[in-house]
Amino acid sequence: AKIFQEILPKGVVNVVTGKGSESGNAIFNNEGVNKLSFTGSTNVGYQVAEAGAKRIVPATLELGGKSANIILDDANLDLAVEGIQLGILFNQGEVCSAGSRLLVQEGIYDKLISRLKEAFSNIKVGDPLDENTQMGSQTSQEQMEKIQSYITYAEQSNAEILTGGKRITNDGLDSGYFLEPTLIAVKDNADKLAQEEIFGPVLTIIKVKDDEEAIKIANDSEYGLAGGVFSQDITRALNIAKAVKTGRIWINTYNQVPEGAPFGGYKKSGIGRETYKEALSNYQQVKNIFIDTSNELKGLY
């Protein structure tokens, strides 16, 4: 905001602080606002879209996700382990495009899970201002408790917690909202751990037989924001990437975002695209002006 203040005319950018339910509603329902853009949960996205519809105002929505990260049997496991961590631990998992569902082909399942358990157990959780920290705290007590409720559900259901799942209170972290990186194996994609957006460092793992099943499970979601495919066969990976109904999909990496790449979702993950040049058209209107320079009657009447 300070930079905008220095380089833009007064009033071009206005920062309004407050709760979304108060300041957000005031903005979305203001007659002086003729374009809406929202990043957040799908539930609030409904409200924003409704506010726009009532006033016939367009809305760009970047909403929730339950993105599938698919690891095939010919994947480079070093890249896969790193990509999986980038997908679910970046920003403590509080990322709409997080790779929160892990689909692993059965031939490499045991080997990959063993490596992931070790990798997740060794993640240094702590003060985000410490350069040695790899993962910080959740943003609020409310969010931490929401995540913990899913972990409690996993403990009481048929799911298997492979590692993590506890709050961290040692080493001076007792006053923060620190959670262990968590791996949970489920047997069915219908499980709510595989369907609902947890928005935290909790990775739901499902074993798959082949490419076809991986695609089917990846698409069995109300969301379609992002995803990943790890394979050394690029043609194979591309075929899967094209078949998965999602707005962005990485191959052999995750959460690597080049400048100018379009971002947005399918299904209940949103409407429209952002972060690329053409997205500016979302904030423009087209006008056609026609001038007849012939100065001749058309002879129709």
C-alpha cells in the first residue's frame, strides 16, 4: 500500500481493513463498485457472486481447492518428495492451490510413503523469521482448531495417521498455533478428508492402480483449482494433465509460479483467470463506436 501511494494518483488504490463480513459486504454491495474480485473460500464466493448478480456486476472468483498430486510408478522420487512437500507445506498448507490429495501408484506406494514419513518428521517447524525454519504457525487459533478437528476425525475413523497430527508446544512454541506436518492414508476418495478443504499441513493419501484410476479420482471433487503429475514420461504426464479438470497443473514440480501464468479454477474453484496480462480485460469494458462517413441516404424509408 505504501508503494502504491508513492507511484499512483490518490484514490486509485484504497485499502479498507476489517472483517470480511462487515467491510467486505459493504464493498461488494456498494453501488459505486462495478467490478468484483474475490479470493477466498467457496462459501463466501457464493455470497460475492450473489451480490454481483443482484446488481448485474461481473465477479472474478478464485476459491477453494482439493488438488490432487499424482505420483506415477516411473516418477523421480527425489523430485516427487520435494514437490509433495512444496505442495502441502508451503505457507503451512494455507494455500488454495495446495496439493492436499496425494494419489500414489501402488507399485511405488510403500517406498514413497517411507520416504515421506521421514521427510515430514524432519521438517523444522518454528518462528518464520528464523532462517532455519521450514514451516511456521497457522494463522489463527480458529484455523488451528479447524485443522485439529479433521485430525481428530481421522483418529476416530478408518483413516490411518502415518506421521504428525500433534500440536507443537516445546522449544518455546507453546504460545503459537504450530502443528506437525501430517500424513493421513484413506481407503476411499469419498472420505471427507479427501473431499473437504482442510487448509493446513495435512496430506490425504490414496493408493491408485493406474493412470485411469488416478484421473478418475483426481476429477472426483467439487473443486478444480490445481494439481500435479510426477512422471519421467512427459507424454504420459501430459495426457493425465489434459484429462484432469483443473485450471493449473504442474508436471514434476509444484507451486512453482512463473510470472504471467494464468491462474484460476474449474467447477467450484472459481470463475475467471488472474495473474496474466489478459486478466486486465476483466477490469475493462468494450465500447463500439460506428461512424458513417458516406453522407448518403440508405433509401430504406
